[in-house]
Amino acid sequence: MPPILLASSSPYRRELLARLGLPFSHQAPALDETRLAGEPAQAMVMRLAEAKARALAAQYPGHLIIGSDQAAVLALPGAEAQVLGKPGHFEAALAQLQACSGQVVSFLTGLALLDARSGQCQVDCVPFSVHLRQLDTAALTRYLHAETPYDCAGSFKAEGLGVSLFERTEGEDATSLIGLPLIRLVRMLQNCQVQVP
């Protein structure tokens, strides 16, 4: 089996990939992740997932390299869809969650598996939607002080207390919500003759 590299510094993605029981290493690629003018969110996450994997190909020419990127998208009736970034601090997170209260947030996760030996790259986008409950400012403030999800697009951690904000979820792979769609990744790995389990 060729060695596997996760092109990410995300501890969440490392924890997810470890579930598959495969040995892997990880490194963050140096990459400009700026959204292109007019670029749809789905196209952006697929482009960046592949770019992250390809950015490390010369350094790891014998590896299977996994790249992933995620965007949280809030589409309000009668308004242009808004891509939610990582809030960075309390005030921005509170504003994001207030806008999302009672709404549906779509998480689009781009996934790429690059076989650096051949240059062939499989790329896909896995959607997952979260329906948030109507939440008042006091509840949102308690949540933000308890979990401080300032490094998470959408301002909540689904794998933690953030689930308490949900009315329901929908999608084919819950791991895509955390940032690495394992069901799709297993299929991609199998295409490269890596068997899981």
C-alpha cells in the first residue's frame, strides 16, 4: 500500500482519518485559500481540495495525498447565498449564529485524493445540511462561552455541544459535516487498491 498523507493541519480531520485504521502522516500545504470572484461555493471547495493535495505532490511523490476543504453556506429566502467563514472571535460568531437561527446551513465539503505516483486525482463534493432551531441571544451566548468555536465555519462544532443547536440534519455522510467525508474517501481509496477495512 502506498503511504498516505493528509494535506491538512486540522485536528478534526486527523481524528476522522484515524477512524479508518490506516497509517498516515499529515502536513499543511502552503496555499492561498481566497475565494475567486464570482466562484460558486461548490466549485471553490473542490478547487481548493485538489490544490491542497497537489501542493504537496512534489515533496511526496510516492504518496496518496488527501485534500479537503469546506464551506458553510447560508441561503436565506430572497437573498444571495452567503458563504460563512471562520468567525475568529465572539462577536462575529454571535452574528453568524443569529443569522443562522431557524435557518438551514449547507456544508459543502470538497474532497480530493491524488495519487502522486501517476498524477491522477479523484475530486468530489459532499453536501450535508443542518437545520438550526430558533435560538435566542442568551442561548447562543451560553453556547459560545462553553465551546468557543471560533475556528469553525458556521460558528459551531457538530461533534460537540453544537449539536444542541440543531433541529435536524440531512445528508449521506455525517463525517462530511466535521470536514472529511469518510464514506466517499473509502470509495476513492478502493479505486487506488487500498482496502478498508
